Amino acid sequence: MVRDAYGGISRIVESNVRYLAHLTALRAWYLHVRKETFRDDDLGDWIYAGALDKLLLARKERVQRLTTVAEKMPRSIERQRGERQKAVRRQLYENIEPVCALFDTDTVVRAGVEHRDRFLSGLHDQMKHLGSDHVRLIQGLSPSLTMEGTHWLNAIVHKLCQETSALLPSLRIFRESV
């Protein structure tokens, strides 16, 4: 992470975006995996809908926090002496909408699709033998299938961090992971 005069802003943005990216990956997990494992439960549809609702609320709350930080930038710009610090703050303020929109779209559906497809194929094969009990099913996955799932979810997080970094290059975020 950036550790300079504007590092505080960069760390805040990076932390919030990383959190949002992980929520997005978790949503993908629920949409593709958990939905299947709730089918046999009497209240499965309700539990599934509730879980997706909680993920949506968490996303909205985090987007609001990030937006609040960006909305403070015009006042912060006035207090800055250096042009570099002003540019960083201006870029965040001017690009907060496209950054937040990244987490509203399904563009990440394509992230790690080859891993996702292999994982889901193997998962469905496992379901034929183990049923839809989520814990039993996940514990029964082979190490290679587990890695496919991990690569899929990590690809989602990485793509969102990379796209955010491209929208906010002055903040120099995700240098270590992008």
C-alpha cells in the first residue's frame, strides 16, 4: 500500500474496494454454489433469499462509506498545497461513481470463468454421490477441485481490484496484487 502524504486515502479506498470485491466473490459463490445446496431444505429458498439480501445490504453500506470519503475530497483539496495531493483527491472525487458501478454490474461474471466452469462441473458430479449437504459436499472436494474454486473466486477479486486501480491510477492502489 502507498505510504506517503496521500497514503491514508489510498489505504481507505483500497480496504473498502477489497472488501467490496470479496463481497462480490461471496455473492458469486451464493449464486452458483449455495443456491444448489439449499434446494433440499424446506426453508432453503427463504434462507437463500435472505443471504443474498444481507450481501446486498453489506455492499450498499460499504459503497456508501466509500462515497462518503470521496464526497469529502473537494474540501480536502482546498487545504492541500501540493498539486500531486490535489490531483489524487480530485481523481477520487471525479471517479467514485464508475468505481462504485463496478460492484453493481455483472462484468465480473467472466472473471475466472474457466475455473468456475471446471469447479461447478466437479461440484455437480460430487452432488450426485454426496447429495446437497453443503458442509459434507465442500469437505468432500478433491484438492484440485478446491483449487479451481479458489482460483475462480480470486479471479473475481483480482479483476475488481485491477479495474478500480485503472480508474484511480493516481492513488497507486493494489500495486502488490495487480
